[in-house]
Amino acid sequence: MTSVSVRRQLVQVARGRSPGDLLVRGARVVQPASREIFEADVLIAQGRVAALFGAGERREAARVIEARGAFLAPGFIDAHVHIESSMLTPAGFAAAVLPHGTTAVVAEPHEVVNVLGPRGLAWMLEAGRASGLRVFASVPSCVPASEFEGGGARLTPEDVQGMLKLPGVLGLAEMMNYPGVLNDDPAVWAVLAEGFAAGGRLDGHASGVSGPELMAYAAAGLHSDHEATTPEEARQRLRAGLWLMVREGSAARNLQALLPVLRERPRRAMLVCDDVSADELLQLGHLDRLLRVCVQGDLHPLDALALVTCNPAEYWGQHDLGLVAPGYHADFVLLEDLHDFRVLETFVGGQEAQAAGTTPPLAQGGVDLGRSWAHATFEIPAAWPVMQVQAGQITTGRGVAGSGDSRLVVADRYGRGEWAACWTSGTGLTGGTLGISVLHDAHHAAFLGGTDADIRRAGLELERLGGGVVVVVGGEVVETLPLPYAGLMTDRPPLEVAAQLEAITARLAGLGCRLTHPVTTLSFLGLSVIPSLKLTPRGLLDVDAWAYMVR
């Protein structure tokens, strides 16, 4: 809440009776909400825009920046992102995205919350405040994601109630357990009740849901969905009154398929990344990359910009973000053009954006595979179908038994000594083992490919590191990326993380892997609420039938 004294000062600055802190002179101001571009000087005080003036009007400020005709647009807002999926702490994430024009994100920290419970959310907000980026959060609604998962925490409705009261929390996060919503599960509805009581947004997550069931899901009070993969699914969500979040991340790429819908200029739409890796952030960009895809797909630049500025701000109720206008936070980006969206400078609160580079301490999540791991074997029931892995998607297909080429093992990382194995196809990995402690959403340990000995070796290395990514070939650990923050994140600089991920990807490609983002893709093969087959430590789950396969 802005104090009355700040507002009164803004009025005096706007009227020319007090000098501003910063004057950006000679800009072409972009207003996505009104779909216009106009020349103006922008006067800033107290971290907010005081006024916009024509070039002939003089105003005083302590500092002047010459825009020289650059486009001055609102800072970009990612309305739904899992910072942990970048494997960076909030400070590292800020360092990666601020140069690409992102000034605010709404983090959905169910990764760290699945590992550490409510203190994981409190840490994410604290780390966000210290990052140099505006980091809001939504409260995880499904910890665990479903009855088929068990991670390091299990949230009660009372936990959710307390978390919804934390400063910086904007609502309830994606309700992934849509079967629980539709089938009147009392535990699911108890969590929804807390969301209703808090009065914020209730994010949806309805993968594969359509027709009458989608209408029923929307009737439950959910406000959005980011799981549409086809134009028809997208239009169904808009017809049902849901805000459409068009996802384009490292593991799930839906933007190209949904461009026909965006070209229809839907009023309630946003672009989100959901899950994006550090190497992709540095190589391709963040929301600026999505804007380029939109414009190359014949979407008007101003319509594209609305999807990452005023629309997400409106959705989340942040009424002083998303525009360059009097009284709004002075979060803006100077752009060279509106086609490539090359960022010249990013500002947060009227200051040149700079990642703080500090990360508060976090109790370790660690990896404990159990005492029997050192002698484990990983047999696969002969009748189980093959999990068909699809590059660029987090859904999986179903193949006939005997058609697999790479083994997948998922092991409980919280000391319960459980694991299961199945066959996959589509990865191409023919030698070595990839091991990770990042497995949505319970974040157990997952291993792709390899002999029993290599899988055991990879697990022991993950235990030693306290979590991370490892590659083992012939019993030798050849690549590692330690993730000491809850086994999910590192405070290493983004460039170092990206370089190590590239090295891991290159190593796996040399072993036959065909996946563009193998670490990210593997991290979704255990998520029990995404069709069609997923593996947990308890066995192979048929998500469509909502039951485990019989051994």
C-alpha cells in the first residue's frame, strides 16, 4: 500500500512544484492497454511515475536520461513461473531475467514447499525481496500433488490458511488435483475453501480436461488455466470464463500452437513460462523471447506486449503495475524496437535494475535413498506399458510392453527406501545414466538409462551432493551440477549453471539422447497429475485411469 504522503508528493512533482528524481527524456512511450505509442518525457519520483509530458514542457529532476527515441514499455511480468525449475535461487534468476526486461514474477514455489513445507514459501518470499526483482507468490494448493505422491511435506488447510496471509502472496496456486475437484474430495475442497476465504486469485491446472468436465472445473471457482495445448482447448477455456495462460517453457512449448487464438485478440490472456531452464534463459531470453515468437507469428506488437504487462497485472490485482502511467510503479524497459524486442535497459522502481546477488540461508533438503540402495536392483514388470516421452511436452504417451529403449527409475529421496522402474521410449539414451533430484512435484530422485550399477552410483553421488544433477558412464561420475538449496537450486552465477547444463546436455547427446532439454524433460516424468503415464516410487501410474498399474 502506498502511503498518502508518497501520493501527495507525486501530485506536487506532477504539477511542477517539486523536482522529480528521474526524467527520461525523448522516449516513445508504449501503452499496451490503449494500443498506442506516443512521444513523451517520463517524470519519476518516489519510485513511481509522476507524470508524462510533451517534449515542449519543462520539468526538473535530479537526474536525466536521454532515451533518444527508444521505446519505453512497461516492465514484463511472468504471471506463473517456478523459479526453482531454473535451478537458480531468486537472486540468480533475477540476474538472468532482468537484462531481458522482466521486472516482476509471480512465483509458484510448490517445488521447495514439497520439500520443506511452509518454510519453503517463506524462504522464497524472503529471497525474492533480496533479489532485485519483484517476486510475488501464490500458495501451493496441492502438496502433495495428488494421493499418489508423497514428498517431504504434506500441507493441511491450516497450513494453507497461514501461508495465504504472508505479505507478497496473491492467491492460491494451480489446483492440479482436478479429479479431486470434480469428485468432491473433502481434502481438496477444504484447501479451495481457504482460497475463497482469502479473496485472492485461484489458479487452475486442468491438463486434458475439456467439455462438461471443464465447465464443472470452472464452476468450482478457478480463475485461469495454463494447460491448453490446442486452439480448441484454448477457446474452451476462454468460453468457460477462465483466463488463458499460454505456456512456453523449456519442457512444454504451446505458444506456436496457440498463436491462432492469440491473433483473435482475446481479452483475458497472458504469456507464461511455467518452467524454464537457466541455459535457455541466457541463450534465448525470457518473456522477450515469447514476444519475438508472437510478432513473428503475425501478432501485433502492442497486443503481444499486453500479454506480459497490463493483462497479468490486472489478473493478479496489481493495479499499480503493468502500465507506464501516473501513480504506477516505475518499472519499465527501454527497447530498441518492437520486433526483436532488444532490451537497452531495465528499470525497477525508477532505478536501473540490478540483481542483488544475495540469498538467505535455507535448511538443506538433502537426498536419502535408504540403506538398501547400495545393493538395489531395478526390475520392471513384464506387462507394464512403455512410457512414451514427447520432446517439448510434459504429457506422455502409452506404448506396448517390450517396445522401450531406456529405463526410468524413480526413488524416494526422503529416506523411505522405495523405488520403482519402467521402460520409456523417445529419449534415445543408449548409454550412461542421468540422475536428478528435481522431479515434479514431490522431488524424488529420478534416473534415466544405464545399468543397475550406474544407477546406484548416480544415486550415491546425489546423496553426497545433497541433491543435483549427475551423469554416470561405466561407473564413473562424468558430470555434476550440485543443487544445495533443498536439492533444487544453486547460488552459482547463472552463466556457470547454464554452462554446466550445456555440458550435461552435450554429454547426453553423445550417449544417444535426442531430447533438447533432457534434464527438464526428465523432471516431469513423475508428475502424477499430467497424462498419461507417470512413475513414482510406488509404481507406474495410469493418470487417465487414476490408478497404479498392477505389478
